[in-house]
Amino acid sequence: MKLKIKNKSTKYKNHLIAIAGLALIVIVVFYNVLLPPKPLLAQDSSLVSEVISRQRNASGKDIYWNTTGYLGNGGGRLAGKLGKARIDFIMWRKLFPVKFRNTFDFPFAVFLVGLGFYLFCVSLELKPLAAFTGAASIMLSGDFISATYSGHTGKFFMWAYLCFAIWLLTSGIRKRNILLLLWAGICGGIGVSSQLDIGFIIVLFFFAWTLFLIWQTRNQKRWVKLSAGLAIACAAGLIYSASTVYTLMGLARSAEGKTSQAKDTRTEAEKWNWATQWSLPKAETLTFVMPGFFGFGLPDSPYWGKIGQDARWPKQHIGFPRFSMSTQNMGIIVFALAILALATAAKMDSYSKKTIYFWGIAIIVALLFAYGRYFDIGGVSESGFGPYRLFYSLPKMESMRNPLKFLFPFMMGISLLASYGMQYIIVDENNNKQ
């Protein structure tokens, strides 16, 4: 009995050490604006918009969610006019001066990403060190480090909510727990509403993951409870993302009460090239293991690759020759661990092996789609064939620009595989000691 209590205590201690390590990563990366607090420059995250948002929130003209009752402290409520529907979580920001909004938002979001991903790895029964490896991998990816400058706050909080969503989804399906699935839907809906286009793509991979988990846990049965939980999760996700989906999919009404439908006079080739301008050149796959090889897109490290290049640039020098304010990279150590996981998957237990293969396939699919026009036999012409062309042909997807967005589930998959690679090292080392 004492041994059991001691083992449990050690387990919790290891988790606390790992979480403290995640906090340390945030402090090390953002120390120059955190210690002491200084205003953080973020191009697309204007502090003026924060002031306006606070004023709007205080006036009650828009719908917002009053979080004072979110966990039972008097009951949350929706307030404001239905004409400008939105769900706004800025109440807690009033605790900080406006000039420090970015200083708090970005580090806090990165920590939440790491914590959510850590819990996701733990839900797959990975050891604390392995789970920490995966969480650290995604926190230290180039997208977070360099995207702070470009100021895409929505991406950061989207990642945070969706990392918690996949943890809750995984745990909920494995345990057949309706409450966990409800919260998975809530976090998923908020995550999608933070960045609809990227969130939508990640949710497609979550859907495949859900089917995989159902198949993996089919022996547990309890189908009624699972079905009810998933239905509730879907409903919650739709509710919490409804206002953003309604607005950004072109269904919102204009001030005159009419739907805005401007006639599109572009040719099919122009539409295709507009949609795929931010594709990943195949040669720039190298940046995942050699961060910054083509530049970080920062003032001190200008980007010199072909991402963002207008299709007319090579022959006519019209449009952007290139444009990127951030970079996606993981580093050679993370990739080495991911490759190790794939190479040793056959030696792992059945559940881990199948999980590794699932995410191995997922990262290949995501990468091929991210290549966009650079992995299409038609290239910049109006007709061709390639992975992204299939996605582009789906209803409404021609208006979703930027194949690079598929790199987000790619990075998630690589980070998880890195966790499994570290898990193999830990287990193998323990076996050798014995």
C-alpha cells in the first residue's frame, strides 16, 4: 500500500516538474519583455483595437460572454444586441494595462499550448518526459517564435484551445465520458472561432482522429454514451463557433440588410493562383530541420524564398516576389525523434503502434496539401491535378487561401511523434538497466 502511494506521489511530482519546465520555456523565450514587463511589438495585434474592444465590451452594444459565472459564480450570460453577434473573452484582460496586453497574451497562449499538448500526450499514456518533449517541440516551433512579431494573436489562442480540445476529445472517447466530450466541443468551438480557416483545417484532422479513436476503443462498446457525448460535443462546438462561422463564411448581413455578393470577374487561373499564392515550395521543406535557412521573415533576418510569390512575378515582375513574416520549423532533434518513432513503431504495443502510423500518414497528407501549386501537375495553370487541387475543388474552399495552413496539423503530428520517439528511448533505457 505504501509503495502504491509512493509511486502515485512520484508520478504527480514528475508531472509538476514537467509543467514547471513548460513555464520555464516561456520565461526563457519571452524574458526580455516579461522581466520586467515591457510593451511587446506585434504587427497585426494593434493595441488600438484592444482599447476599442474594451470600450465596446463595457458599452454592452455587442454580444459577449460574461465569464464571471463561467464556473458557477452566479451564472454566465449573453448580453447585448443580436445584430452584432460575437463571443468575447476580454473580461480578464482588464486586469492588465492596455500597453501590456501583447506582453501577456503571447507568452500565456504559448504556455497554454504546451500545457494542452502535454495533457494530450499524457492521455495517450506517454511518460512525463516524453509528453514534455512533445509539448516543448510545439512550443518552440518557429511558428510561435516568429509569429509573435507578425502578431497573429488568433493563431496562438486557436492553438491553445485546440490543444485542450484534442486532449479532452481523446480522454472523452477513451473513457466514454460525456462531460469531457462536452468541454472538447466548447474548446474546439472557441478555437475555431479564434482562427476560422486554420481551425477548420485542423478540425478535419480531428475528425479523422475521432474515427480512429472510436475504432481503437471499439471493444469498450458503451455506444449510446459515446454517441451522446459526441453529439453534445458537436453541438457545443457549433454554438461556440457560430458567430465567427456566420460572419466569415459570407453569410452575415450588410448594414442595409442585404447579403454582399460582389461579382467575381477573375479567370479560373487567377482564382487558383490567388488561392495558392502562399504554398510551400518543396525545396523549403528543408526549413523544418534547418530553421531560418531561407530567413525568418524578421527585420534582422529577411525572408528570401518563394513563399507568397505572385504567379506573375517570374515573367512579368508583377505582385509580390515573396512575402513571409513567420516561418514554420521544428528543428533536427525533433525530426530525428519523430523518425525514430516511425522506425521503431513495430516494437511498441499495438495501441501506440497504430497511433504512430495514424499520425505518420496524417503528416504526409498535411505536407502534400501544404505544397499547394508546387505539387500540382498544372502548376499555375487553371487546370491540373494534385492534393491541394482536390481540396480547392470542394464547395467554398476556393475562397480559403494559403495551402501553408496545412502545416499546422503537420507540426502537431511531428510533435506527437517526437514524444513517441522519446518514449522509445526511455523504455529502451529502462529495459537495458533491468
